Amino acid sequence: GELLAGRAREILGRVDAASVELATRVGLRAGRVRLAGFQTVLSTLVPKAAAELSRSHPGIELNLVDAHPADGLKMLRSGHVDIALIFRHADTPLESEEFRLTHLLDDPLYLVSDRPHQRLEDHRDSAWVGGCERCRAATITACERAGFSPRIAYSCDDTVVSQSLVAAGMGVAILNGLALHAHRAPGIHTTQLADSARQIYAATYGDPPDPPATTALIEALTSSA
């Protein structure tokens, strides 16, 4: 009896494993994955990952939505997306530990001006181009570490516009590497800030494992980073 019971458990285990494998294969042949991302990753990392996903799993449909990280996490929690791309700075805690994070890359920060070989300290009295109220924290933190508070004269979330203002001599800015990779205005000069970078993550929500299509996209994002 014990032998038969053991054999039955072994058979059931193999059936369960086969069912999981079949579901995974089906999920990779056809399915949908919804991704929320912010501007700079949508214009740099995501297109490469989308192309890789299309090549490796042509049956998976990818839906994209442009969203600030805070909004992306809300959409993730409410079930409107499957993955949210977010960024964090070293001194910024995640609002909740319920999200599962996959690190994609570190994105360095740069001082952007219309003159070469500049330092933060050179711009204590300069006009600054900053993001919106919730996006300018990195600029304020970097300047405060250099011993001053920036005078933010222009509030702009569009990094192309920010670079154009800098190139025209209207002010200076701190921008991330992805933004400068996506577009670099003629006439600007950049200086990488030491020990200053933001971390880019793919966030998922709920108990693991993720659905096959979600896992496939995270793998494509990781390999494209």
C-alpha cells in the first residue's frame, strides 16, 4: 500500500509539473503584458526590449502606457498594468515593500550647462531648470550637498525643452544619462556627478511566480539594459 501511495504521489507530481510546463508554453505563445513606464525609459530601453520580446515571443501582445513612477505603482497595485518601470535614488525609500523589484540598471546624473568643465559650485547663483515639484528632488539634493540651494527659475518635465533652455544660456540643469542618450541638444556640455545615480527597476505586484508573459518581458528588459 505504501509503495502504491508513493507511486501515486510521484505520478501526480509529474502531472502537475507537466501542467505547469504546458501553461507556460501556452502563455508564451499567446498572451498580453501591460507595461507602465516613464519618459526616458520609454524612449531608450523599452523599444529595444519590445523588439527582443517580439522576436523571441511573437504571440505576446505588449501594451504600453506613459506614467510617472508613482502613478505606475498605483496602476500596478490596482491591476491596470502588469509591470511598472520606476526609478529610485539611494536616499529615497520605496513607498511599500509589497512590490517585487528587478534591478535593470544604474542611470548616472549629469550637470548640464552651456560651458565645458563646470562644477555644481560654479552655479550657486545661476538660474536652474528643474522638473515638476515631485521630479526635482535629485537637483535639490545634489545642490544641497554642494552647499547651496538652487534657484529654480524654470519648471519643465520635458528633457528636450530643458536642454534647449540650457543651450540658449538660460540656465543649468541636472539630467540623467538616459535623457541625454535619447536626445542631446547641440551646444550643451555635461559633467557626470560623482556618486549620483538613480536606480531603474521593473516592479511587479502579488505573489510569485509572475505570469509567463510578464516574466518574458522582464527578461527582455534585463538583457536590453
